Amino acid sequence: MENIYLTIVLSPLLAAIIAGLFGRQVGRAGAHTLTILGVAVACGLSMYVLWAQLTGAAAVYNETVYQWMSVGGINLEVGFLVDRLTALMMVVVTFVSLMVHIYTIGYMHDDNGYQRFFSYISLFTFAMLMLVMSNNFLQLFFGWEAVGVVSYLLIGFWYKRPTAIFANMKAFLVNRVGDFGFLLGIAALLMYTGSLDYAEVFAQVDGLAAAQINVIGDGSWSLLTLACICLFIGAMGKSAQVPLHVWLPDSMEGPTPISALIHAATMVTAGIFMVARMSPLFEFSETALTVVLVIGATTALFTGFMGLVQNDIKRVVAYSTLSQLGYMTVALGASAYASGVFHLMTHAFFKALLFLAAGSVIIALHHEQDMRKMGGLKKYLPITYWTSLAGSLALIGFPGTAGFFSKDALIEAVGYSTIAGSGYAYFCVMAGVLITALYSFRMFFLVFHGNERIDEDARHHLHEPGWVVTLPLVLLAIPSLVIGWPTVGPLLFGDFFGNAIFVTDAHDVLGQLGADYHGPMAFLLHGLTSPVLYLALSGVVIAWYMYLKNPLLPKTVKDRFGFIYRLLENKYYLDDFNEKVVARGSRLLGKGLWRGGDTTVIDGILINGTANSIGRFAGWVRHLQTGYLYHYAFVMVIGMVVVVGWFIW
């Protein structure tokens, strides 16, 4: 199996290298053919690996593939841990990536950076596979940083746009904050355990839980709590949790295919996967779980509010991603790790679908993204319409869709949780259901229904894009609707994950929820009586009334609640705070250190000051060299008097 795992990882990498370095030689067709083939091979083999794990044809694989070096007894290795959790992530990453690769042929058709873009997205797939397949923290950190590097390249892909470069830099700086915490967490675990291998670290969890560390003064912290919180700070950056969420909406400056890949299956899911993989550590720190729970709940609700006031079609979907990532994080904090991963999987399908559908609308309207200039597109874009409806229904958790099974189970699990902050989290995720339905169908109605507000030039050329765009939409719509039926039982209430996820008996909320599970149909029937369904339907009805039945009402609400609208439109002024306080303060601090430390102390005193002092001293000494013999004789006499006087004294 090792050769299969190597092929899965290396085929996208090899394709990326050829398309990137030899793009002119292979041409456009060669670039997309090679990268699609590389990802297709990885996808097909990943599906085989998942099948082998499920049937027992392959055992859990945890081996070193290559040892880089050994320093002070610490082994720096490349290794693979392939279990059912890994296999599921491999399938999700490669399948969504394959759909994005095919879609890109149509979306980037006229772009001068065609080969470069295919190289980047294939490299992105390689980086994410390295991350999810790692069996040690060194390789995890490599994949963690690699997906970050490629995301920066893709967000700033149109590098001639100042907004793209700003978004690129913003993503880089915000993630540096998270990655610093992540690195500290790894260092804390390494300091105590002396190992970077997952299995060896997990085996010492009892000692980690008992160990104390002094952080500030004489105050001591649980080493495990500190390490878990630091690891989660890394997840806050990658998976865009408040307050490190500010980079993700601006990532829309990149082309739409990469928005789908970042938001659905790669970078932002890395933090969710990492916390689930680290469940043997987080389970022994209720403080860390509370932090995860509260941050996730805050993200789920308050970023959803911002989606209500967006007019850019891609930004609405982006804020939806932020909110749904908050839901996944809440599940992790409630120890319902399987539920968080389940929602990650279903979300990958319907969120990729919604982004690619938004891209289809943008293509049809000649890159118009303002929903106020759309409307009535149902008759022009029937495939995009129906697939968008499928994605929107899955997003709001409509009964029977994939999102229904994953989101309802997640909310129920939070309701069973006894972790501190679970009451606040339950309120946030319940309120978020209404908000999600409202902004989702606000977008749907504004784009596809109502009066046409389309530019006349765009209207004359308005038609459904080609099959390379619509085929991925259809293939993503299918799992968005049906994948929950066969998977809800095994993933949530069965033994699908085995030992990959660890939950203590005291935190086993899914076990309590599973006591009443009697199959997907019974789950569906139970959902029909749940308040979650009525909150979602209320959001749809409110959106229909406000944007189709009484389209003047939103303007009235905006005027009546102007302060709240401005607060949401300005993203709670967090960007202003970051730019005017954090960024400006950092620049002023740097300027002060430059002037006071570099210019005054280092250059002025240590370097130039030393040289100038020597020069001045040499100037004084020069006056002693007069060339007159009697001057030298006088100095000699004075010197002898001093020496004799010293000896006499």
C-alpha cells in the first residue's frame, strides 16, 4: 500500500511541476490535461484506499517513509498515517479538487496565466494531501505552511490588481499570527515528550495532563491546556475563526475556482481536521474545549450576520463559509468530533457547488458580481439554477439533504454537551440556522428570481456556460443531496472512525444522541418536528417576502436600523481596528525601533560613534607629535617622574 500512498501524493505534485516549469512547452491543453490526470489518479486511488479501509482489505498504516535527519534523539521524518479519518479526507480533497480542475478549463479559458493557475491548484492538492496523511508534527507543519503558501499565490493570482495584493498580504499576516501559536503548541509537546510522532505523543497524554508550566511569573498552567490552546490558535488562523477570520472574505479577490477549493476542501478545513486528529489531547483539557466551543459559536453567529448585508455574490458565499466553519468548530468543542468531520464532508460538496455556481453566473454576466445587477436568471441558466437550489437547500439543512443530516446532528450534540459555554453555543447555532437561511435565499432570490436588472450588453450574450462548467455542478449537486443517507449512521453513531478519534465517556454526546438513532428515515422524521427546521423555513419565508413580495422593505429596514447596518457593513470595524491600531501601531513601533535602536544606538553610537571617537582621540594624540626634540625630552622627564613617584608611593 505504501506505493499507492506515494502515488496519491506525488501525482498532483509531478503534474504541478510540469505545468509550472514547462507550461510553454506543454501548452494550455497539456497543462490542464496533465494536472487533471494527476488529480484524477489521486482521487481514484483515494477512493480505493477508503474502500480498503472500510472492508478491512488494508490495515491502518502508520509508517515512516523517509527519515530526513535525527537531531538530539528527535527524528525528523516524512511518514503516513492512513486510517479511516485520513481516507475520508483524502477522498473529499481529491474529488472536490478534481471538480475544480475541470471547471477551471471554462472559467480561466481567456486568462494569460492559464498554465500557472493549473500548476498552483495541483500544488495546492499535493500540500493538503501531505497535511492530512502526516503521522508526525513536522510533516503536519510542512503541509500546514505549504497550503498557506499556495493560497497566498492564488489569492494574489491577478497580481496587477492592488486589491488582490492587499488581500494576499492580509491573508499572509493574519495566518502568521495563527501559525506562531501553532508552532508554540508543537514546541510545548516536543519539550515534554521528546517526540514529534503522533502515536508517541498521544501515549504520554496522562503525563501531559498532569504536567505544569510557568508562563507568567509564578503562575502555573496545565502544559496540555497550553499546548492545545496554542494548537487551536493555529486552527483559528487556517479555519478563519474570530478574530482571525478577517482574511477569508478578502480571499475572494482570487479567481472563483480557487475560492471553491480554499473554502470547501483545502486550507480552511485544515484546522478542523487537525483538532479532530488531536482529539486524544483535547479530550483531557476542558479549558481548551471551552475555548474551542465559545470561539466556534461566536464565529457561527456573528459572521453569519455579516452575510446579510453583502451584495457581492461571492462574498455572501464566503461569509457562509465562515459561519459553517464556526458550526464545525462548535462540534469539536462539544467533543462531537465525528459530527464536525461529517459536516466538513457534506459542507465540502455543497460549498464547492455554491462557489462554482456563483462562478457560472459571473461567467454568464461577463464577470459581474453585484447581485443588485442580476435577477430573473432562472430562464437563462437552468442548470446553474437547479444546482444552486440544491446547494442552497443543503446549506440551510433542508430535510433529506446532506446538510440536514450533518447540521441537525451537530446542533443536537451541542444540546447534550456539558462543557462550560455549551448553553451560549447552543443559542448561537440555533440562531445561526435562521440567519443562514435568510442570507442564502436572499442571494438565491436576488440572482435567479424577481425583476431582471441585467446590463443590456450582458443580456444579449447571456447563456449557460459549456459542459466543463456545468458538469462539475451536476456532479457536486448529487452528493450535496444524497450523501447524508448512507453515511449518517456509520460516521456519527457507528464505528467508522475507530481509534482515529478519541472521546472520553464523560464527553460522549454522540453516544447519548445515538441511543435514539433508528436509521436515516427515523432521523428525517424526527427532524420534521425539530425547531431547527422551522427556523430554517422562517428564514426562507422572510427572504421571499423581503426580496420578492415586498422589495421596498429592505430599504426601510436599512434606514430604521442604520447603526446595525453600518456595523455589519463595516464588519464590526475589525478591519479598521487592525489597520489603524494593530498595523499602524506595528509600523510606529518598527519606526521607533529603527530610529532609536538602529539609527541612534547601533549606527550612531556603536558603529559611527566608535569610529568618530577614534577619530577624535587620534586628533588629540596628533598634537603630541610636534617634531620638536625638547617637547619629547620634556614628556620623557614627566614620564620618569610619574614612574618614580608610583614606585615610591
